[in-house]
Amino acid sequence: MRTIQAHASAKLILAGEHAVVYNRPALAVPLPDVRASVQITAGQSGSGCQLHMPDVHRSAHYGSDQDPLLELVDDILKAWHIANPDIIITVESDIPIASGMGSGAAVATAMVRACALWFKHMQTTDQLAAMVFRSEQRLHGTPSGIDNTVIAYDQPIRFCRRPPAADGSPQSAAIDPLTLGAAFTIVIADTGVRSPTHLAVAGVRSRRDADPAKYDALFDAIGAATAVAQMALTQGDAALLGMAARQNQSFLQSIGVSTPLIDALVDAANGAGAYGTKISGAGVGGIIYAVVAPSRRDAVVVALREAGARSVMPTTIAAYLPASATTR
């Protein structure tokens, strides 16, 4: 029986959360060790397209059930002029849901890649990213574009929204590939608390509306810490990246997106010898990451588990040299 499989990496925001909403830069990288996979096999004649998601104990049938992934399947079939096929699509993922690691974009990317292999459809990475972005819009309303860009292109990026032009027309975000001068060892800890991005962003917006001067100063400070983090990535300097993470975390605490559990995990990792630890993503739950020397990795893993992390994932951010520095 014919079977194909495709994968997509998770993503990690290293710096710039929340401030990125207000036109400051953010840095994000793919995590190839943490990924979503989609397998397609042939179904019985006349059975149509079936979707199985064992991780969340859910199944659905194209043409009769409602599911965001079936809407993506619909996009694919209509774009490629394919009638309802007799296939079984199985989706599995290592990526925690609603944790800020791009679970939805990774599953969508793996889905499009798998379908392209199954139907032998040639497509560009730009086309893949656009299709994943439409899926993200259905899930999140007004996504930033970070997740689909990092995951579909499988590369680290610097992302910065731009204000409207002088005539009031919107401008697309500046998205540039990042140079990573060395590999970095990190440890990711999941709080086990789901973190819907739109709720955290709305909370920060409400607090900023009440005190814009304070919050704009904090966003500027996050932007400065992000610049230090970018320098550290380019130089391959883990200690400097950790220092930037500590600074950034203190500002995220000040804007109100940390929690007692997050603070405890951050303190535990730093106390076990991490260079620095911070929220990644919206906060108020979700995940944190610690930048560590390889020799301190196991100690940090143990400390995070003892401090109450639901799961702990040591991994590596790979070195990366962009083919070009052209802004898309």
C-alpha cells in the first residue's frame, strides 16, 4: 500500500514577544527536533478523504464534518483542481498545543507538503507559506506571519512590522533571515497551562491603553534586548544570548505576562546554571526556554522538572548562514 509522510518543525520565539505587536523586532528560529508529521495512505474506493488526529482523539471526514484542517484540505484540493480523493490523512505532533511553538502552522505545513508529495504537485516555498498563512488566519484571525514564515521556509528570521505609509496604506512586515554563528543548546519547559495568544495580547493592549508612556518605554527596552540577542546569535555567543534573555524576561514580567509558575521555572533554571531563561511566546502559560552550556543541560532539565514543569525538552538551535540577506 502506498504511503507517504512529510514533516515540519516547531518554531521558537527567542526575543521580542508583545513588543513586536508595536513595531519592534522579534527573533524566531525553527526547532527541527520538535516537529509535526502527516502521513497519507490510500483509502477504500469511494471512502473519500478521512482525517485522523490520534494525539487529540479526533477524526473527521471531508465533505461532512467541520474541522480547521479539513478547511485546509479544501484549500488544497480546490487550488490544485482535485476531486474528493480516497485517502486517509493521519496527523501527529510532538509540539505542545497553544504553547507558542507554532503547532498549528507546523501541522499545516506538514499537511501541504504531504499532499504535494501524494498528488505529485509541484509548488514553490512561497506558495506553501501563503497557503499556511491562510490556515493561520482561520485559526488566529490576524496572525503576525512569523509562524508560517519560520516553519514553511525552515529558517531563522528577524521580523518587524512597519507602520502605515504616509498615505495611510499598510506596509508589509520586514522579514530578514538571521545568521546564527554557532549551534545553541537550550532547554524548553512547558508550564502545562495553555496560552491563547489573542487573550495575552489583548491584556497587554488594555494595560498599554491605560498607561501608554510606561508600556512604550518597556517595548523600547524589549527592542534593545532583542538587538543584543541578535548580536549574540550572529556571534555564536551563548552567554550573551542568555544575558539578553534575562533582560527580556524582566521586561515581560513588567508588562504582566509572567506568572508565579513561570517565575519559579525561570528561577530554577537560572539557579541550576543556565545563562538565562525567558518566556517564549505570549506568556501567561505556554513555554519558557533556557540557554545553557552543554555541560549544564542535564542539571537544568532536572531543576525544571522539580520546579513543576509538565514536560521538559532539551534541544539544539542549529547554526545557520543565510544564502542571501534579501528581505522578502
